[in-house]
Amino acid sequence: MIRESAHLALRDLREVIGVLRTGPAEDERPQPELADPARLVAEARAAGGRIELTGPPDGPAPPPVVGRTAYRIVQEALTNARKHAPGAAVTVRVAGGPADRLAVEVHNAPPPGAAVDSAGTESNGQGLVGLAERARLAGGELSAGPVQGGFRVRALARA
């Protein structure tokens, strides 16, 4: 799963670099979108994760940059939950639509047997910083941090 995340991050970097180049892109593979978090959840479940998914909403898809951003937020939050709270229950909620703001929320409980959340686990923090920047560039905002009963990542974006 970590290897796949690294490959996806590298592909995103290539996409950004490709925008800076003139001429046609060499690699026109489909990019992740709002409907794809279900695939991420299925993969995490197959690896033993206890994950509940609500959404994404039916209806027209948001702009591609918003869909990719939602996908990456779910991806990073699931990776963080697996790393910092292994075995904990995770809920993923994607709500909203074209008429209102798109909301993505991922909440994980503390790891089994923990008295409090595991926010003290070592991390360089670059994943969440990058997600906040990605959300801002997509016209949204991201908040992340410990909450009563675990850790929550929440993003809002114009759909």
C-alpha cells in the first residue's frame, strides 16, 4: 500500500511537471476522481482495515481538480490512520454536490488498547501540509487534528 501511494505521488508530480511543459503529454492515463475513494476503501478493507464509507453523492461530478483532491485526501488520511492508529475503526464520508460545497471527512478512532489518541507518533507532517496546499489550490480548505475519540481530517471545496 505504501509503495502504491509513493507511485501515485510520483505520478502526481509528473502531472504537475507535465503542465509546465509545452506540447502533448506523454502519459495520458486516467487520473483519480471523486468516485475512486470507494476503491481505496476496498483496498484498505482487503488489507484488514475496518472502514465505513458514506458517499460520494450521486449526481454530476465536480471539476476534475476537486475530484482528484478529494481522492488524495481520502488516500492520505487512510494511510495516516493505518500508520498512526493500526486496527482502529475509520469512517470516510463524502457529501455535498454541485449546488453546495463538497465535504470530505475521514475520522479514525484511537488504536485498540490506547487510552487516548496517538497524535504523538513520529511523523514529518508533510502529507497533511501537502494536502492543505492541494485543497487550497482547488479552492477549498483542509483541517486536521486530534478530536474527542480519535483524529479527523476534514476538507471543504467548491463543487
